[in-house]
Amino acid sequence: MSMENILRQRISDVLSSMALSVTLESIVIEKTKDAAHGDFATTIAMQMARQLKKNPFTIAEEIVAKINRDGIEKIEIAKPGFINFFLKAETISSIIKTIIEQDKHYGQSTEGNGHKVNVEFVSANPTGALHLGHARGAALGDSICRLYEKAGFDVTREFYVNDAGNQIDNLALSIYARMKEANGEEVVFPEDGYHARDIIVMAKKHKKEFLDKDGHMLPFEKISAKLKKLGIKEELATIRKDLKDFRVIFDKFSFETKIRSDHGAEKVLSGLASHIYQEDGATLLKTSAFGDDKDRVIIKSDGNFTYFLPDIAYHLEKLSRGYDQLIDILGADHHGYINRMKAALTMAGYQPTILKVELIQMVRLIKDGQEMKMSKRSGVGVTLKELCHEVGVDATRYFFVARASSAHLDFDMNLATENSSANPVYYAQYAHARLSKLLRSASARHLSIDDSGASLKEPSELALLKHLADYPGEVLASALNRSPEKMTAYIQKLANLIHGFYTECRIIDAANVPMTSARLGLVKASRIVLKDALNLIGVTAPNKM
């Protein structure tokens, strides 16, 4: 149990002895920002003042007089009724034993209680390589999934493949044009065609499969279905490979064509019939009655579905699998999508809160002070694969989640490859390498590790211990708020405290073996937490640098 929860319980016990009943959740315990005000503080006396009709300072005195002081050095009351708790050094240092015993499970919680969460992210059209928006979504989505799993949720990573519609028609036309070009035939490239190099490579590789007996390309109408199938298969294989290299593995790929073949759209039309009406030959859904700014067209006047209709069917299909929560990670241009989808799900009998949407803002690549807009290889936007090749997977993942998804991101490629403390990735990984080197040295000298934390009283030691104790709460807050950037902030502070401890304390001292053993315990605990925190955002923790 965390110290915050221990203090809550002790305060609750005191209030119960005063014939007062409060929920543990209502007792506010905060970590103090200034060490002069202790380690933790509570405002419970001010909270109870109206109910007790007493001065909060008097209430604080009554609580302090009765509270269990085990592990507490002293308690101070500050006007108008703050209660400040100063913990004993051994209370703070006891976290070392907990961390070493729990190892990679430290920070894990049961908050999720096994609830099933579906996180849909990336979901790029299978028409080309993944670019910066997809990359940021991949880093964000996977980090959120890792955090949710750490918090005790049952998580499914899902990729929705839009394998129907105009973009797939254009993909097939593009492949056909490149095949004709490779075959030496006259080509009129489609106006909305795809120009990526991988389509040229694909066309050269497979063109023989689409020639007639005289060596000419077969008419497009005869082979369009096969070209679509080929294009989707090849492009999706490339996407899967790039994501795997980026340490992102999906549990499920869902296909729009499967939703359509299962008559998902028709099921939506039947189930939501009372919310549907006709206007000017089009079919509309009354989403404005459920929080949307206007009603939405689901079938156009020409009889074709809008994207919204199969998307509703897809979300209902996901919910039919028993998920307690759906999370969609989408580009910022989908802002108007949120209310309309929540409206549709509400019509279908679900609470609008069943769907959470995280929107991703734009990314700008900066190199040598200039914005990079084009890829030298493809002539279009820089791809995920190219960025990882340039700066590495670790830096790419770290930088993409270091800022909230709602904020625009300037990705400084020079900084990402810099081996200095200015580079947050290098700074954190170097801290882990330093700790690893100390443990290797200790092992070589056959030095023991003391997990009791005895004699750790230096300011740099206590500051590091307190931050390690904060880890479970930080993980849970990062998960529940879907905010991996909170974890990168934790990592940066942890790295800073590790470097400070390393600089200010003589960790391995042959003349003081007990102190060496105690400090090695802190080294081992710090290494466990730093490695786990980096893993939660998909970044490696090197033992040597």
C-alpha cells in the first residue's frame, strides 16, 4: 500500500473514532512541493470544518493528537489547518525492498480489474508507407496500451483496414499503370494515383502474372479485383513489417470489406431505423438529437454509403465482442467525428462514455534548423521507416510521446541524435547504463546489496527514494489519463535524480562496506524502475553506452 493510502486510512480511523464517516477517496493527500512543508500534506481539516462547525486549525489538532505515528518523524499544522507529515528516513527507504522483490511488477496495479479495452490506432489506408502522422499515432497508441496493461486492463490492439472505396480503386489503377509502364506500353497515369516507389517495385515484380498470351497487359476491367487484392496484401505486409520494427504488434486486423460482406451497414440501418429519415434522395441519421451539431448523411443520393455508415457498423461490431471501453486514436482532422460517432452509439443503446477519442496533432520534422517536408527516396512525406533509420527507434518513440497528443510537435532530428544531456533519450538511457555499470562492478568485487535502505539519509538519496515511491501512482495516472507524456516527465526527473545521486554520493567505497551495500540497493531499485518506465513507452534500456 502506498504511503498516501496509508495516511488516508489512518485519518479515516481517527475520524471514525470521532463518530465521523468519510470515504477514503474524499481524503485528499498531496505530495508537498517544498521539503520544508514535509513529505505529504492533507486539507482534511478544512474539508470537515463546515460539517463540524469548528475552526479547521482546531480540527487539525484533534486529528494530529490521535493519529497513528508509525513511520512518521513529525507532524506540523499550518494555518488555516494544513496537516504536514514528515516521514522517517527508514520509512522512505523501505521502498527499496519492495521494488527489488517485485522487480518488473513494481508499479503494477489491479485498477483495471481485467476490464476489456480495445485501442484502435494507426489504421492507415493500405496504399503506401506509414508517414509521420501514422508514426506518432503508433507510438502513442502502443504506449497507451502498455500503460493500460500495467494498470490491470485486458487490452486489444486493433488496426482497421479501409480496404474498400476510392482509395483502393486508385491503388489498383496505379499498380496497373506502373505495370504497363514496366511492360513498355503507353501509360496515362491516374489523376489521383499513388506515386510511391514501392508501387513501382510491386508492379515490376508481379506484371508477368497479368499479361495475355501475346505479352500485353490484360484489360484493367478483367484484372482490377486481383490488382486490388495484390495491392492490399503487399502494402499491408509492408505496414506490418514497419510497425513490428517500431515495436508495435497488433492483436487484430479488421477489414472494411468484411464488415460490408457481413451486412454490417444493413444491420445499422435496421437497428437505428427510428432515427433515420430521407432528404433530397439521401438518407440521414438524427445525430443532432444526441449531441452532434447536425444530422449526418449515411447514404448519399446516388445510393453509395458514406464512410460514416460502415464506421458505425465497425464500432458496433467491436462492442459486440464484449469490450468495456473503446479508444480511437485519430488525426486532428477527425475532430467532428467524435460527437457523431458517440451519438450513433448512444442511439444503439450504449453510454457515450463507452468511446474515448484521442486526437493527434501535426508533426514537423526539423533538421539543421529547417523543416523537412519531403523524402529524398519517395518524393513525398518522410516515412516512419526513414525516420527510424535516421534517428533510431528509441528516439522516435520517445520524442513522439514526450508531448501531449493534443499539442503540435516539432521533432528536432539533430537533438534526437545528439549524445549529450540535452537529448532526453540519451540522458535517460545513460542513467540506466551508469547504474548497470555500478552493478557489474559490484558483482566483480563480490559486494553485497542491502535492500533495507539503512543509513540512506543524504538529500540526493532521499529525493531519489521519494521519486521511486511515486512510480505506481504516476503509472496509474498516465494510464487512466491516456497520457504517456506524464511517463516521459517522470523518466526525465528520475534520470536527473540518478545522475545527481551518482555525482554527490560515493556509491562504491571500499572503506565503508555497509554504506556501499545500502547505496547499491538504491542503485538496483533505481535501475528496475527506470528500465520499466522506459519499456512502458517502448524504449530500450541499454546496459552499456
